[in-house]
Amino acid sequence: MLETIEIDARDAAGTVIWLHGLGADGNDFEPVAAMLDLANPVRFVFPHAPTRAVTINGGMEMRAWYDVDPRAPLSGTADIETSASQVEELVEAEEARGIPRDRVVLAGFSQGGVIALHLGLRSTARFAGIMALSTYVHDHEHIGEEVSFASIDVPILMAHGQMDPMIPIARAITSRESLTSLGYDVDWRVYGMGHQVCPEEIADISAWLDARFG
């Protein structure tokens, strides 16, 4: 099972499993949990991605949910499926703790958001929500062939920076349109930032999570 950092909460209303981006680790978003000031106690799980060679970074080994090869955009598919299965194990561990899947939010930034969307849209039981930050849908042209009926009403928050140099906002917009064309209700937020998070976004995340766990 993936190594994790966990912030427990007494009488937690649910769990947020929050996946970091390329080259980061579970520590990346741990400080954000304290900034959210949520109305109800929530448990947080911050997994560390495995270490693997990343083509776009010259084959350097780093924590990554999947390989990125700009010459073959779908080359990371097998890695994505493996990572989603590993995160599924964390979800099942939460269920074993007594927190049902419909009280679990999958959250992810950049690569982590790709995994959150991949797992959440295919799950045969509905999650409390999917929070997709500065990210995109992998292989959006074929997503309609794989989504589950159970996920069709899952709340989705997609947030992106207008000046993101790593994942252009156009790619996120295309992903959003792919989801809305399938009937998903996507809460779309745009901020005047790059590939990062900002205080306004954190406030919006807090309100969105409060709605999921209220």
C-alpha cells in the first residue's frame, strides 16, 4: 500500500484523499488542510506517489503517478491505471475504518488530479466528490466509453490558473467540456495564477468541501 501522511480527526464527517503533483510528495498539501477552516472535522490522507523515471524530465527518477512523454501523450495510461488501483486500496482502507465511499472526496493537483478523475469517474460506487486542481482528463476523447453509471452525479470541482505554463488552461477547458457533454455537473473555477494554488482558491475549496461534508 502507498505510504501516506494522515491528519486524523475525532468524529470525522468524512475523508479527503489528496494526491500531489509531479516531483512533489504527500507533504505538499498537508499545510493546506490547516488553512481550510472547515465547518466539520475531516480526516485527510496525503499519499506519496511511487518513484519512477519521467521521460519529460530526461528520465530522472522522481515521485510521479505516471510517466509523461510529450511524444506519446497516452504513454502513461498503464501507469495511471496502476496508480488508480493503489489509491483504490486507500479508499478501501477508509471503508474498513467505517467511512463509506460516499463520504470520501478524491482530490488531486496536476498529476494527482488526473488520478483522482480516473478513479472517481470509473468507480462502481459514488464518491462524495472529485476535486481536480490544475489538471485534466487523460484521454478525454474516449472517457465516455469508461465512466460508470454510478459516478454520473458525483460533484466535481475543477479549478485552474489562467496563466498555467505547465498545463495550459485550454487543456482543462477541453476536459471540462468532455465531462459536461456526458452529463457531469462540473463546478468550474478560474484564477489569475500559474501552476499553483492561491488564497481565493483555498477559500473556494473550503466552501466546496463544507458542502460535501455538511
